[in-house]
Amino acid sequence: MITLKIFYTPDKGKNKRMLDSEKAGYKSIALDIAQKIVSGEIPVNSKISGRSLLAGQYHVSPETIRKAMGLLKEEKIVSVSQGKEVTILSSSHAYDYITKNNYLKTAYSLKQNLQQLLQEKQAIDRKFDALLIEIIEASDRMQNLKPYNPIELKIGENSKVIGMTIGNLQFWQNTGATIIALRRGIQVSISPGPHVVINEGDVLVVVGDEKIYEQTERFIGSSHS
């Protein structure tokens, strides 16, 4: 006879992990037996070996087998006699038990996925908030450029600067303003170089003194966007 000695420690975390492992063990055994009943490997009305033999087959303690049998008994899949003999009662109940546990497993998996998505969303929200703050601060800084507030001017179809390069415009010499960006569709060029050709529909972002709008509009024949 083999005697097992179990030493207990005050490590509550370790004890919890052991309990979780044991719980997963007898549930897995109960599901395995239920699957064998559904497949016909263990026929209805047949009897299966007692706790000691089952313990040897699954390599677990008799107590774990007792708990597994308790689950199956609660689901009316088996009956357990006083002599610990186990009789198979219902394959339909076994099928329902398997289906229910697969559903619970799926629900748990979905819950885990949802928690992960929520964490990712929170991270994105934090990045969004930080970016929004940067935009607001940048906007405030731009507003404080007075009297050098930037304005946007759209190049109309009759503008005389269409086809000219920024270098050829001699923009600052003619208007006293400086081009700081050019927007073309969804593309934005910061400090466009002198070789960039002006096209119809382009939007120039310029800064200058309080007369900037009138001077630049008159020069390029544009309207304020």
C-alpha cells in the first residue's frame, strides 16, 4: 500500500492554483466519460468500474473520480450505488452535458476576447486623447501667431499662377506673405520647395501681416477657402 503525504503551506495563491487544477481535472474526466457514452463506447445500462479502477485509468486520485461521478450523477447521466458501482443511465443527457459545457467554454472565450478588445480600445482612446490635446495646443499656438495668423487660399480656374512654380512666383516679394504649406486633395506638403508647380484647386496656406488676405488674393486671383 502506498501512502501519500500532503504538506500544506500558507501559500494561498499556490493552493488556489491546485484547486483550479483539480476542478479542471474532474470536469475533464466527466466530459470524457460523457463523450464515450454519446459515442457508444460505453453503452447505456452498462456498468463501469469503481473509483479505484477509474483512478488507475485516469491516473488521478479516487476523490477526483468521486467528484467527476458526482457531476454526471447531478446531470442524470449515471447512477451511483452504495457499493460505488456506476450505471450508465442516459446518452441524451450526456449529449446535453457536452453541448452545455462547449457553450460555456465558447462564452468564456468570447468574454476573454471582449476583455482584450476593451483593453485595446482603451489604449487607442488614450492615444486619441493625447493626439487631440496636441492638435488643440498646436491650434492655440497658431492662433497666437497674431498678426501672423495662417489663412488658406484656393487657386481658382482663372488664376494667373496656374502652371507656375513656387520659385517663379516670388511670392514673398509680391505679397509680403510666406507659403508654409500646400494642400492638394488629401495630400499636404509642409514648406513646399521652389520647384513645386501650382495647379488649379491647390490650396496655399500662408502667413503674413494683417493685410495678407487682400494682398495674396489680389496677387493670385483666389478666393478664401
